Amino acid sequence: MQSRRVIDMTQGPIMRKVALFALPICIGNVLQQLYNTVDTMVVGNYCGHVALAAVSTSAQPVELLLCIFLGIGTGVSILVAQSVGRGDMEYVKKAAATATSFLFLCSLPLTAAGMFIGPALLKLMRCPDDAWRDAVVYVRIVFLGTLGNMGYNMNAGILRGLGDSKASLIFLFISCVANVVLDLFFVAVVHMDAAGVALSTTVAMFISWFFSVWYIRKKYPDLGFTVLPRSLDKGILKRVIAVGLPLGLNNSIYSVGHILLQSLINAQGDVFMAGCSVASKLTGITNVAISSFSSAATTFSGQNLGAKNYSRIRRGAKVIPISSGLITGAAGILMFFFCPYILRLFNREPEVLEVAIRYTRIVIPFTWPFAIFNAMIAFVNGIGEVRFPTVINILMLWVVRIPSAYLIARYIDGAYLMAAFPISFTFGMCAMSTFFLTGKWRRIREMEKGEQGG
């Protein structure tokens, strides 16, 4: 099962190992942003702001219905990382087989459900009438790719748990190239508008999934990995659900909140919707370090918990979030000054650009607290503590962000409701820091003392 691609997080300089693990994911995140950015650029330049608004508002229903099961994929990654840390590769093999069976068990019913629930969610979000038709078509076509989407994410989670972060970069590169080519063909040549963007995304996700299966079978033959379901270990599935379901529900609760926020954005009109959509692509590029360091934090803490390296866990809990915050802050400063020039690549309508620049300059300077917050959550999830981060996430969204956005829109000016994001980022970072005062963390400190004494 050994491979030169695998990174052992249980020994060696912490930040060197984290950086080696995070760098491919960071590059992959840039490709992922390019993947999403191309959609926006193609639609914005070839179809206009109405289709752009339709594509942007359609992402939330898809995210809501998929996020629970994508959280299960993160649960698989955590269990694999802990198993690798304690050297139990037979457990990894069973977990991979169980993940494949669970994938088919969930994805096919979810595809059917998305066809009907997606349009209902769009109606709940107050999707504008002129964008309604394109939004419904987009949602339904993207849900046809549920199996490919979930399959890719499940396989990427297994590989991250093993310590192989370079594989995701390869998968995303293939998917991104396919998406760019298909976007240009379906939208610019065939003139399918939002439907073409959705079809490009769906086909690209299936390509990534198929390649990920081939990669695992070739690089890790000892796993005996298969495309179709083979076996399902009930004990492992129970553990996967115990760890992954709270993460998925947390994501789901978050997505419901995003839908409510999107409804506030939609209420400002399609120009405001288009401007926020364009700006979100730029903020996504700025934040590429966040998810890469978070993935590294989960694998790091999981492997070291399995190996019982408690002093290393404690050190990693400090340096990983701080590093993520510093990198994100530096990127935010650059984007703050250069955003007017970059945003013109997406859309040249003056009204849309005005909204996009305002959104970017309000949100980007305060993304570094979110980077620290996210890395802390991922680290804590890796050691198996999922309830505390879930509570903090709920508070950040439902007690701080949504009420702040509502109050700003109602009593100040709806054009500035994006200010709710930096407010909630700062709260989340401060609240999540209190985990290191809990009994769970004190037990790790006590075990560290025992480790040093031994």
C-alpha cells in the first residue's frame, strides 16, 4: 500500500509536511475556481446578466441536497487517516469498499429527488421570473451528475486520508480542461446558454469520477477497489455515519442559511445577483488556501491521533490555522487593490461591476479570520470531535450572519448586506478558539504529558 505519493503526517517538520500535502490541493482549488470561473465568464460574456443570475442562484439548491452526503465523504477520509496513523490497512480496505457501496445506495435516489426538490427550493429563494426557466433547467441537468459528483468526492476523501493529496490535483485538472472545452462548445458554439453550462459540469464530474477509480485501482491495488458495489461492512458504515453525518448536517444547515441569504440577495434584483455572483468567483480565488490547509489539518490530526502523537497534535493546532490565516490575508490585500481590473474579465456592464467591486472590498479584507476558523474546525474534526464545531457553525450562521444580513438590508441599505460575512467570520474565529479550553483538549494535553513522561 506504500506509494511515493503518500505523505506521512506523523513525523518530520510539521509545516513542511502540511505544505507538501496542501500545495497540490491549493493548486487544485485554483483549478476548481477556474472550473467555476469559466462558467461565469462564458455565461457573462455570451449570454448576459439574466442567465448569469440564473446560474448563480441555482448553485444553492444543488449544494443543499448534496452536502449531507459529501459530509459522509469527509467522514470516510477521517477514518482512513486515523487507520493509516495506527497502521491498520485492512480497515482502510474495508472502508473503501463500504464507501463505494454507500455511494450507489445514496446517489441514485438523490438524483431523482433533486429533479423535483430543486425547483421548489428555487421558488423558496424567490428566483426572479426572468431567470426562472434557465435556473430550473440548470438544476435538473446538474442533478443528473450526482453519481459522478459524489463518486469523485468520496474517492478524493479516501486518497486524502491515505496522505495522497496530489491525486485530487490530477482529477481536477482533467475535469477543468473538459469543462472549459465543453463550456465553449455548448454555450459559445451551440448556444445552449445555462443548460450548456450545466451539461458541461455534469459530464466533467463523471470524467473525474471514472479517472479517480482508475487511479486508485492502479496506484493502490491492495485496496481491491471496484467501480460497482461489492461489500458493505455495517460496523464501518456505522462509524462513517457517526462521524460524517454531523458534518453533513452541519453543511446542510449551512446551505439552508445560504439559501436564505441568497433570497435576500435575489430581492435586490438580477443586477445585484449578477454582481454578487461575479464577486464570489474572485473571493473564491482569494480563498484557495483555506480549503487546502483545512484538508491538511484534518489528515494531520487524524493520522497523529491514530499514531498517538499528542504533542505533535498540540503543535499542529497552532501553526496550521495561523499559516492559513496569513496566506489568505496576503491574498486578500492583493485582490482588494486589483479587483476592478480582474472583475472586468467576467462582466463589463457598469452596474454589475459596481456591485461586484463593492462586495469584494467589503468581504475580502476579512477573510483571514474565516481561514483560521475553518482550519481549526477541520483540525478538530480530524480528532473525531464533530459536535463542538457543528454548534459553533450553527451559531455563526443562524445567530450572527443571517440576522446581521437581515438587519443591514432592512435598516441600513440592502446594497451592503454582504457586510454580514466579515461580521460572522470574526465571531466564528473567536468562538472556535474556545475549544482549546474544553475537557476534550485537556485530555489531549494530559495524554501529551504521559507521552513525554513515557
